[in-house]
Amino acid sequence: MAAPRWICDAHRHLGAMPAYPFYQGPPVRPDTTARATIAELIADMDTEGAERALVIPNYGVPDPDLAFSFNELVVEAAAKDDRIRAALWVSPKPTDAERTTAALALAAEPGVRALKLSFLLGGRVDDPDCAPQLDQIFGHARERDLVVHVHTSPGAASDIDEVGRLVDRYGDHVRIHLVHFGGGMSGHIKLAGGRFLDWVRAGKRVYTDLSWAIGFAPRWLVAELDRHGLGHDRVLFASDQPWGEFDGERAKLAAAAGDGDLAAAVFRDNFHHLYE
């Protein structure tokens, strides 16, 4: 099945990072399609047929100053082009408390729709030292009706079991976008096997995307949405550029969603509902 030509991308990054010696190897730049400028981002969106995009500071290199430094760039992007919505990088780490407070001060800027939270650069949901920052982040999101965009990839500090505690703790009042649908085998099975739709049924304001999802997951999730008759409004398309690949992610989700109402929802309508 073909995805719609004009679609909405609920997760992509802006900002170029330096090479880094990941995993004790030589310095490398795996994000080969990273964009440093707003003009490059807009050109990519035009080429891809991206009608709207939620744009997030690029991160991955373990330097918090770098991720925070891109917040003003994504805010500028949202002000420059009405197709762009911005997500601000925030951190649960106590050492980043001052930077997070400064980031939250940008939340009133036009086009800001989300706060990006990841534990890949440190911190844990169950660390008491992170609790004040998490309460601050989710409290600010509730106050300003922002989405909290949370990385869920297993193999790092943010496995879905840990991130799930955020849904239990804050999901009644704050919209939470679980990135990567758990990020791998264990997360996919836990979420599609019941946990995701259990949260939806319980009234949790939880959403997800299928970027990075491995083979079986998109079709299984779609089958579960149909079987239970709910959750069709909680799944979004996301490319995760430059860490993901737009055309591949589009083809994968289109094959699972088909070309009817569900495709319209995941490729366009759900984005407008969540981020417009």
C-alpha cells in the first residue's frame, strides 16, 4: 500500500553534532543525514512530502550542553515555517536542573508543542534525585498542555518498564508520546501484548510511533487495534531523521496500515490532533 503523498512526521531532529568515539571505537558521525540549518530541514520536508513535522534538538553525543544548545534553533524553525512544531530538550538529571529550567522558559514561544525527555544521556525514572526535575517537567507540560515526548529504547537506561512508570504516574493528566513503540523486541511484545491498550482503556493519555519498530510489530499492533476497537487515534508516523530513514519508515507503516481510515489517522490526522 502507498502512504499519502503529504504526511505529518511526529519525530525528527535538527542540529549537527561532532564526531564521537561511541562504544570505545574511533570518533564517528552515524547521523549522516543530520541537518545543521533550518533551510536544509525545510528542503528535506519539501522533498519528502512532509506536510507537518515535530522537530526536536539532535542528541546522542553525551554532552548535555550540545542538546540544550539546539533548543533555540528548533524554536526559530517553528517561528520561520508554520509547518514546523518544536519540542524542547529537557533533562531529569539534577546536574541539568538549571538548563532544564531555562528550556522550560521557552515553552511559551509560538510553535512549541512538546518537551523531549530521554534517559539515554543519564538519569532514571526511579532515581529520587531525578524526581524534582520530573515533577517540574510534567507539571509544566500539564500547565501549558504540552506533550511529553519520551524515548523508550531498551538496551539503555530507558527500557519500557522504566518509562511505563511515567505513564502510571503522570498519564492521567499529561499527554505522553512513547517514542519507538518500546524500541525493540521486549518493548514491542510488552506494549502490543496488552500494556499499551490497557493504558488507553484506563484513560491514560498515551500515544506512540513505530519508528525503529522491528518486522512483526507494526502489523501486530494494527491487528490489536482492530481486535479491540480502540487506539486507532494513538499511533503516529515518525521518521526519527537523521537516526531513522523517512522513506523506509513510511513504507513500513503504510504496509501495515493500508490505505483507508487508519492510514489517514496515523499519517496525518493524529498528528493534527496531538501537535496542532
